[in-house]
Amino acid sequence: MARKKTATAGTPATVALTRAGIDFTVHGYTHDPRAEDFRSYGEEAAQALGLDPSQVFKTLVAEVDGKLTVAVVPVSGSLDLKALAAAAGGKRAQLAVPAAAERATGYVLGGISPLGQRRRLPAVVDSSALDHPTVCVSAGRRGLEIELSPTDLIGLTGARTAAIGRG
């Protein structure tokens, strides 16, 4: 996969990938500002880019026993909070308050990337990512996705893999 740089690609996520020497491709699309439900951002990206929704992953920030944790799951499904808690070594998980997620990551909802976060949070990537040669995650802003190998994503984030997605 060729590293593709564009004028819009200068986000903390793309900078982190470049510094790490990881090959990636940036895909841009026009974000519809009417799609303001954070649950639909990933689906919008998959549709706009013509990608299989099982290959496009959304980044969610949750609290596991009070500690912020990143969950990366396919946009075609949802996050299993009990499975995330278990994978993160905790007992209880709930989605983080949006303001806390934005403050910790440095990104806005709909553009939270698992890469290049302001404060590196523990991460769990759904194991289905390994079923694909490449996956897409947010590049750090709405309308911008990064395509990279799942092993590079897991390695750079220091993530664990577990079956944390459902549906």
C-alpha cells in the first residue's frame, strides 16, 4: 500500500503513522453535516467511499471501571460493553461522556482516531479486523479515513484484540 499524502491529511493520526514508517492511504469524502448522530459517522464513511462496512472501523471511547479505554469495532455492528470490560481486564464498561472522550483524545466526535491521540489510552481492537488485509479508521477529522493493515493498527496503538463487536 502506498503512503498517500494530501493537503488534508495533516492530522495527528497521519503524523503518527508517518513517523512510525507505516504505509497507509488517506481517503477523503464530503461529510454531510446533517449526519450529526455519532453512531452514523462510520456508516457514512463506508457508503461514501464504497467500502464494505465490515472493513471500516469506528473508534469509541468507553470507561472501563472508571478508566478511559478505546474500542475499535466495525461500523456494521455495535460495541459489546461486557466483552470490552472483560478484554480490558475490568468488570464494567460504559460509553464515555462525549466531552471526556474529546478532551482525552484531542479529536471531535465522528473524527476520533485510535491513532495520534493527545493522551494514549489503552485500546482494544475487535478481532474481526484481522480478517481483512486492510481496514479503515478515522484519520482524525470527519470526512477523512486512513486505510492500513490491521497488524499495523494494533501495533501502533498497543491494542489487545478481542471479540468486542456484535452484529
